[in-house]
Amino acid sequence: MLEPAEWEFWDTWMRAQRRLARELDRGLQRDCGISKAEFSVLMTLERPMRVGELADALDWEKSRVAHLLTRMENRGLVARIEDGATGRRTGVELTAEGRRTAESAVRAHGANIRRLVLDRLTPGQAAAIRAWSEELLG
């Protein structure tokens, strides 16, 4: 059983995580007009990929990826690739607009990460959080 101070620590940590995630998500939407999920796709789709391959890389359900790709295709960020022999859609790739959006998002999101997190930590704090995070990830 946790002690009251431990519960307080846990509650504070969870609230801080939620606030940070919310602020970073808002920044992506405000600065780039994309969601966190769209950012994840743009960062992962460095080369043409099959939808299932992209879903595996993101560790998402294929149906979630397919739905998001349809929205992103409608916005001109990605394009479906057809197999020349069969005419079937076999994959997806970034469009020129998708690449521009990805490049812009990397800059904007990086600036928000710096402002909200990195600029508020000493090098020692950052090293401790990184070591702890790596330990949790195993």
C-alpha cells in the first residue's frame, strides 16, 4: 500500500504528464494544423509503406491507421500507391505537402518540447529522468 506522500507524488506526476501531453498536442494543432496521431504518421512514413507495415511500426490497430490515412489523404498529406499490375492500392507515401508539413512540425514541436520541458530542467534533472525512463522501458 502506498503512503499518503507516495500517492501525492503519483497524482502530481500523472497530472503533469496529462498537462504536458495536452499542451504539446495543442501546439501541434495550433502551429501546424495536425494532431499528435497525424504527427506520428508523418514521422514514421519516411518511405512508402504498406498500411499493415505502418500500423506495426506505430503499434496501432490497422483499422485506426486506415481511418487516419483516409483523413490525411483527403488533406493532401499522403497518397495511396497502386500496384501497376493489379491496380490495387498496396501502400501509402508522403506527398510533397506531407513532407513540408512534417518538416514544419519537427521544428515547431521541437521548439515546444524545448520550451515546455528541456528549458525547465537542469542537465542533471534531464539525465535522471532519461535514466529512469530507460529503466522503465527495460
